[in-house]
Amino acid sequence: MTRIDGHTYLIGLMAYPIRHSMSPTMHNTAFEALNLNFVYLAFDVPTEKLKNGVAAIRTLDMRGSNVSMPNKQAIIPYLDKLDISAELNQAVNTVVNDNGVLTGYTTDGVGFVTDLKKKGHEVAGKKMVLIGAGGVGTPIATQSALDSLSEIRIFNRHDGRFDHAKETVDIINEKTNCQASLTDLADQAALKEALAWADIFCDATGVGMKPLEDQSLVEDPTWFKKDLVVYDTVYAPRETKLMTIAKNAGVDHVYNGLGMMIEQGAAAFKLWTGQDMPIDLVQAAIEEKDHQ
Ligand code: NAD
């Protein structure tokens, strides 16, 4: 870390708990590779300390911060402006400090769309089925709609997130040209029909990750047509049960959420530095950490 000197700018990550995060590895690898004078550090900041955390961005003239659970909504009142991505989600994962003006962004949705694009799949003009409209599913839905997805059918179980999913559907229908609808996940016949109709299927529920690693929200391989693009936002494990079922059903394009996670970081990196993150280097650094 010889590049740290009196001119180094700090970028933070404020969440709780957060010490397990891969973001410091990602960003510091990229800063070092591009010889940029920034350093990225993770800070355990529970919501009750968030006001002081945001004040620190201003006091220390930090370039910005990432924000994760439980602070993604709670940070909004402390910021000066919201970008459209944060406005549509009413959530923030990235803060940029431009000469004391703090703007909130959500880069998760851009991460999803960019990762799909790099894998050869545009969302524009396509039809999508999305299960789960929580902190990750919502920006996937809104960003895909902003990027000209033609139709989205969201499925959510009837839990505390259902009303939020309804609001997301209303926002997409009001503010974009994408047609959105919401169905209770309990309606399995509707899900089966929707999967036959869709071009892209995304599971943004976290089912398939510990402690639900032996579960999949689609169990019947015949529900997957071969040309469906199947995307699971989970990246640990790298292959979920849903992905295995889809692959065994002969689906060619089956992806985990690692690319989305790296691309949401790359989008934040670009906002802070104006530079493109060296994705291959960052991916190699993450894989090396995985094996430590
Ligand atoms: P969240 O709690 O905000 O939302 C979870 C959503 O899934 C809700 O809509 C909920 O109704 C639904 N859900 C949860 N359990 C379910 C179940 N058993 N059956 C059916 N529906 C269920 O969580 P989140 O922040 O949106 O994270 C979701 C998952 O996304 C995480 O578990 C993680 O695996 C993954 N994730 C991926 C990235 C990435 O960049 N790839 C980043 C963060 C999280």
C-alpha cells in the first residue's frame, strides 16, 4: 500500500455487519492496478450511527461510500440528491461526494443489465419473469424497465415484501414504457405459463444460498425451455440447485450473480473515479480470496 499518501481519498462501505464483504478487495485491486490515489475501507455502521457516518463523508471530504443493509433506505434523508436509479427504488447503494454535494445512486440494477449484456443478452425488447422484489430484485426490475425491457411479470410470495412489489409494479408502469404485473408466487400454474412465455428468468430471492442451499423455486425441469436465459442472483454457492436443474434441462444460458456483483461495483467505481474497473483482474482477486 505504498501508494497511500497525504493526497489519498477515502471511499467507505457503511453497513452492518459488513466485515465479510468482497468490495474492499474489488476496489483496492482496481485502484492499485490503475494507480489511482483512493483507498476503500469497510465500516460497521448500524443505522443509529448512519447520520454521523454521512457527516463523516462531508467532514473528511471522502469521495463517497457504498451503503448496504440495513442502511439502503435509511440514508436517503441525509443526502442532497437522488439519481433516477435511486429515486425509482427508494434505495441507495452508492454515494458520490461532488464538492460537498452528496448524490445517492443504486448500481445493482445496472450491474445486472451490464452483466447480461456482456454475456450476450440485451434486455431491450425482451420479456422477463422475476421472482423476488426485495433489495436486489427491485433494482433489477426498475433498471431493466429503464433499459427498454418490454414486459416483466414479477412473482413474490405473500410476505412483507408483497406490497412493496406492488409499488414497484406501479412505478414501472407509470414511469417507463415497460408493462409490469405482480402475481402471488403461490400461483404455480401462472409461474409455469410465464416461464414458457419469457425470454429471461431471474430468481432474486436468495433461495439456493445457505441455509436454503438444497431448495429451488422451480423443481420441475420441464418448466425450463432451452432458449430461456436463467439468472440466479446468488453467487455463493457458484451453482445453486435452480441452476443445476436448469442445466440438466438443457438450458444453454445459466448464470449466477457473481457478474452482477462485480458490475454493480464497477458502476460505482466509474462514478467515483471516471474510470473503467479492470474486471478480469478484480475477478481473479475475488477468486484468489475464495481459495484462502
Ligand atoms: P430481501 O430480503 O430484500 O428480498 C428477498 C426477496 O425474496 C423478497 O421479495 C422475498 O419475498 C423473497 N423471498 C425470500 N425468501 C423466499 C422464499 N423462501 N421463497 C420465496 N420468496 C422468497 O433480500 P435481497 O437483499 O433482495 O437479497 C436477495 C438475494 O440476492 C440474497 O439472498 C443474495 O443471495 C442475493 N444477492 C445478490 C447480489 C449480487 O450482486 N449478485 C447482491 C446482494 C444479494
